[in-house]
Amino acid sequence: ANDTTVTVNPQTSERTLTIDTSAYDSTTGQLASRNASTTVTSSSGLQLQALNVTYNAQGSITQTSLSESQANGTQLTIVRDGTGNTLSTTTAQTYDDGSSVSTTSYPSGVSTRLATNPDGSLFSREVTIPKGIGSETSLYNGAGALQSITTRQGDDDGNTLVSVSTLAGTTTTAYDPDNNLISENFTPAGAV
């Protein structure tokens, strides 16, 4: 069953669309799940806010997703489970040419960054995972081929060691706690 309502604010011309959908078990006819969503758009059609709530058959919330336009032009989306724990946080930016960048972070420390071309095709994908007191980032091109692996490690003195490995070789740089370059070294691929 579907219930849809649309309201328009006469002062701001903002449009609110609310859709409430219920799914029923085909055998028992009992409620299987319910989804309620509300989207607010500006008079020009720009999405200002969207809330999506999913319920189980018992009526308990199983997941929420809230998206809001930010003052800096990005779209922030936070997904939470039924108890309010954050499952993911995504920040997305679309540029005038139609290209976009979105970054999604998870409680585990893992993050993904997707960049798309103006036609919507994938330009690149980065996956960052925590490693000890640092991180490892793998960069893939739009076709899915690995382009580089970047590792960042900190030490007890606040220095940072960054290694970037590509098919050509590995560049290793060291920075002091103020992010000043201490050293830089390039080792060609295949060198011992």
C-alpha cells in the first residue's frame, strides 16, 4: 500500500513530498515492512532535506537515513540503525560540470571516496583502512585497476612517514610534527 502527500509552503514555495509504503506477506497478509520517506525541495527543485525511515513488521525502526544540504553546497547523509548507532556518514559534492565526489566513512575507520565524470561514469575510487597508528589508501581508476597504495604511519614523536607505491616505484617522505618535509626518497620498481 502506498500513501503519498504533497504540501507547498506558500511563503517559501518549498515542496514537501511524503511517501508511506507498506509491504505485506503474500501468504499471511500480515505487515512485513514499512518505509516512510519525506523530501523537502526548494522552489527551484534543489533537495534541501530527505528523511527515510524503515520499520520491521513489529513497527520498530530498523534504519534511518537523513540527508541535508549544507551551507557549503555539499550534501550530508547519515545512516543509523534502529538503536541510533551511526552506520555511515557520506558527504557529496556535485560540481557545475556535473562531476562529483563523495566520501563515506564508517565507524570502523574505513572510508571510501568516489569521483565521477560529468557523464556519471566512475573516474576513481579510493578505499582507506586504518593500520595501527596510521592508514593505508588504495586508489583505483574508473576501470577498477589499482593505481597506487599510500601508507601513512605516525611515530611517538609526532613525525609522519608517507609511502606512495605505483607501478613506477615507491616514493617515501617523512614530515615533522609541523608537517615540514624532513626527507624524500624514490625507489624505482624492481630496485633492491
